[in-house]
Amino acid sequence: MAQSLDRLKESPSQTAGPYVHIGLTPNFCGIGGVYESDLGSCMVNGETRGERIELRIRVFDGAGAPLKDALIEIWQADASGFYNSPAELRGAADPNFLGWGRQPTDMETGACLFQTIKPGRVPFRDGRLMAPHITLWIVARGINIGLHTRLYFSDEEKANGEDPILARIEHRLRVPTLIAERQGDTYVFDVHLQGDKETVFFDS
Amino acid sequence: MPEPGSNRAPETGAFFQRDRLWHPTALTPAYKSSVLRSPQKALLSFDNTLSELTGPVFGHAMLGELDNDLIHNFATPGESAIGERIIVHGRVLDERGKGVPGVLLEFWQANAGGRYRHKKDGYLAPLDPNFGGCGRTITGDDGGYAFRTVRPGPYPWPNGPNDWRPAHIHFSVFGKGFAQRLITQMYFEGDPLIWRCPIVGGISDKAAIEALIATLDMQSTIPMDALAYKFDIVLRGRRSTLFENRPEGN
Ligand SMILES: [Fe+3]
């Protein structure tokens, strides 16, 4: 027998379940006084640089109903295309923008709103610029392992056309599942877990 | 930006690929909620870009004094939550076995009777006025963490006609890159309900299930006060960047 590679295995994922709010947005579900505010509920302040935008995201199940118990996190670059992260070695990101947000879907409507800024372009591995995008991570009851995808912007047609990740999508009809539609200052993004309009999810 | 609390250069290599056969698959029909909520098409695979390699990092300054004490963080001053007092501790490691410092862990659970403080939970077991059910902490230099709570009760749930969740604590974990983001559950050694649970059963490898079962750790108990359980969490590791081909500006 050959030598062991001696690697550990990643802890297996388990669903966030129906009560994910208790842990991640306790104030939202009526558990007050433990944390001052829900982490990630506010992404921008008066000093944050960049164009203010709103994201309106819904997640639909295979029967076409919006999930009312999901939780979405987003991760994005600042207006100049820098991530506020120790692994960002190209330069310093806007100190007034962490670039991470967390929101539950509304228990009545299923809509989830983020007030943020439009991200700048970030280089792909080979140095080409990717189109502006926001990474999404979705968990909920019934989702066994968190779903990763990206939100791109409908008014960035040229950049989207040269984006190396969008270019990898073999079925071109599925590319629009990653593009949020601009309506005023709001980008509307519907995620579909199943069916003809199933969103492209990532394994990266 | 250096790693908070250290002068070590941050690691920037791509993450090892996720073993999707080790994790539960998206569709696990015995867990009925997965049927309409599981993607059916192939995932798009690509090597991590900066968008996955980077991630938010949280500092200890955000933590309140009682954030890692679920026995007291919702209780009326002078009172405490009802139940079997336990300490849960362990380390967050990466797949190469290295402790990961500065990891934000958030946890939530039912009370000792198996009831969640949530308007959607209709289980007959009573709420404990002194128990909220959430807590958080950040791992230390060696990846270690600890918190105090009461052992949660098992609870019935609407799935099959008579399904009960084993006692468990939900964990949310941030690594250093957003692609490491993970939610899982910790179970308790010796609980016979583990092996009957349709959610646990979504994991096909017995060794993977065992990786989620905390061990009773008598050496870490506090006599006349609290039992202790040890639970290690493993995050995706990074490839070495030694021989990586990195064009300028990346
Ligand atoms: Fe639970």
C-alpha cells in the first residue's frame, strides 16, 4: 500500500433548517438583546464610495413558490474592484465597505433586499477582467449544501459578453439566469432552484 | 492586509475541490423538503477566482461578553437557562490539518426540551424564558473555540409520520475565502436518533456522519458544573501557491 496523503475531509454540510434565523438573524425573528444588530444587515454608510444600488432577490422552488424561510449572503468587491479581505493582495479596499451582507427572505413575500453599491471589475485568474458581479450563497430548509452562484448586471452587456465565467456556460440559454434586471436603482434577480429556468449554480 | 493578530502572509492558493459524494447530495427524497429545493442540473465547475478565494473576516471586537454563553446571554440577570449544562469546544482545521484562527462561528439550537424560540415552531415542549438559542465566537490562534450552553432536546418534525431529530446544534462557519462557507450540525455521541434521522441519512458515508458526532470529553468537564463535548470542524484547505502560475496583476 502506498503512503497516506494524510488529509482531513471537509466537515459534511447539513441543512440550515427552518430556524436558521435564530442563529444568523436573531433580531429579525424576535430574539432581541443578544446582539445589538443582525450581522451583515447594513452594508454601506455615508462614506462608502460607489453607486448606491438595491438588490431585490427571490428564490423559487420547483413548484414556482418563493422561499419564505431562506437566508442569502452576498460577497462583492468595492467600487474599484478590490475585495476587503486578507487574501486581496492587489491593494486596499474601501475601508467603509466590507462587501459582505446577509438578509433573510421576507416571511410573507419571500423577497430579500440588499442596499449596497455596484462593484467594480475584478481580474480573472489570467488577468482578464471579469464583468461586475456579486457572489451569492443561499441556504434554507431543504437545501442540504449551501448554493453558490453569481449575480451579474443587465446594464453591463459588453462586460458580460467578455466575462470568462459566463463564457463557460455551455447552454447559452442559461446565461440569463445569472443576470439581474435593472429597474431604476433596483436590480431584480430571481433564483430558480429547479425547472426550465433553473439558475446556474457553481462548484468552485 | 495581514491576517488579524498575526504577521503571517495570508494564503491565497485555490481551495481543494469539494467532494460532493462526501457531502449530502442536493436531492435526498427521505428528507422531503429537498425534493422541490434541490437543483437538478449539473453545477458549473471552475477553478477559484478572487471572488471565491477572498472572504470577509471578522475581528474579536464585534463579540459581546456573553456571546459564547447561551446559558446567560438571553437570561434575566441572576437567572440561567434550564437544562444539562455543557461546554462545547474543539478546533477549526483545514483539510491539511492546520488550525484556522480568526474564524467566526455562529451556533443555534433548541432548548433543553427540544423547542426553538421561533414563531414557526409549534412543538408542545415549553419555551424557557431564559433561553434564546443563539451564540457566536471567533477561533483563537490555534483554531480553538469553546462555548457554554445547555444540551438541546430532540424534537419531532413534520416529514415522515413520526420523525424525530437527534439532539443537535447548528453551526455556521466562515473560513478565509467565501468558497469555504459552510453550515453543518453537531450531534451527540451515543444518541440512537442519529441513525434514524432522514437529514443525517442524506450523508451516505458512515465515516462522514461520524465526523459530525461530538465526543464526550471527560477531561474538559467542570466538576459539579458542566459536561464537555469536543467537536472539530474541518474547512476546505488551500493548494500551495509555490508553483502556481500567476500572471502579473493577479
Ligand atoms: Fe434544528
